[in-house]
Amino acid sequence: MPAPDFSVAGQHVLISGGAGGIGTAFATAFRDSGAQVTICDLRPPAKDAGFAFEVIDVRDTTAVEALAARIKTLHVLIHCAGRLIRHEEHKPDVFMDIINIHLVGNMRLATAFRPHLAATKGCLINIGSMYSYFGAAMIPAYASAKTAIIGLTKSLAVAYAEDEIRVNAIAPGWIRTEISRGGREEPAFNEKVMMRLPTKRWSEPEELAGTAVFLASPAARLINGVTIPVDGGYVAS
């Protein structure tokens, strides 16, 4: 039998929230692996890294559908856009906004780009979290959305199988990004994480990127409907 094919060269990858953090790390990894990359975000990246860029708010159904109309061919869709607001998510309006971005935004993108992915037999990669598995007193909306991402991933994997679209998710561990700054800089929280985390360090966004590239490659063609923790062993400990 031929060797496994880990190549994503020639694929077109769209990454929401691609202007920073995990999204940028994914975009860079796919670009360096020979893929064409389009990132979309509320604001352009701080510097030009060679990606096509589209302004998009994933809470806006009309805007998402317009973006889908502009993009002709797509092989990989990754929803990285997100935010959290510590100590504020118990407010119903804030709660709904966070859910809208992470969960409903994911569904908007998936629905709009399903025909594109069906045409290429492509894949959707969702982004979960350690809070897909654990409660979060200070950020209940974020944790609820990320828990729901696991169910959405399974459901879309089953629903989209008829189009030969694979749907998987990555659950990042404790990653050094702007969204995690509050936790990193809060001594009690940081100590609690480090006590359980086998690696004893916050990981870099680039350390997640290989999993995304693998999931998009032909080598992962039998992986469907799963959420993969990429967490330095946190869930296992």
C-alpha cells in the first residue's frame, strides 16, 4: 500500500478569526504546507503575512452568506473566531453574544460553505476547548458554547457524511494567546492549571497547528466526528 498522504498542497483553507492567536498559527502552518489560505476577521492582521483577507462578523448571517458567494472553491473550513469575558458572562445579553460567536457562528459558516466542501469532499474543523470538558464559573457562556461544539461536531459529521465531508474538532489546552491573558496573569488560576498540567507550561499556538493540518490531509480520511484534545496531557491527568 502507498505511504500515508499528509499533504494539503493546493487546498484552499478558510479560517475565521484568522487575524490573531490560534487562527494565525493555523493559517501560517497551512500556507507553509502549500495551501492557499484566506483568513476572515473583524479587523485585518497587524502585518501582511501573505494571506487573502476578508472582513467578516460571524454573527451576521447575511455577511457570512455573501462571503460564501464570493469564494468559489474551498477544501477546508476552520472556525477559530471567538472571545470570552471573564466575570461578565452571567449577564444574559453577554451570554447570548458569546454563544452567538462560538456556536451559532460555527453553524452559520458550516451551512453557508457546505456546498463548497461537498464539491471538493473537504472538511470542517471546529475549535473546542478544555472547557468542552469542565465547568467554568467565570465564563459560563464560553464553556457552554465549547461543550456544545462537541455535540455539533458529531451531529454535522453524521449529517454531512452523505456529501463526503468530514467534520472534526480540536480542543486546545492552555495556550498562550490574548484570549487567555487574564487566566495567565491571575496567580491563583495559573497555579491551579500548572499543578494539574503535566507539561507545566502554557503552550504556543503553533503547537496546535500540526493537528489541524493532519485533519485536513488525506491521511485523516477515516477520522470523522471526533474532538481531539491537544492539551499537553491535561485531560489525562
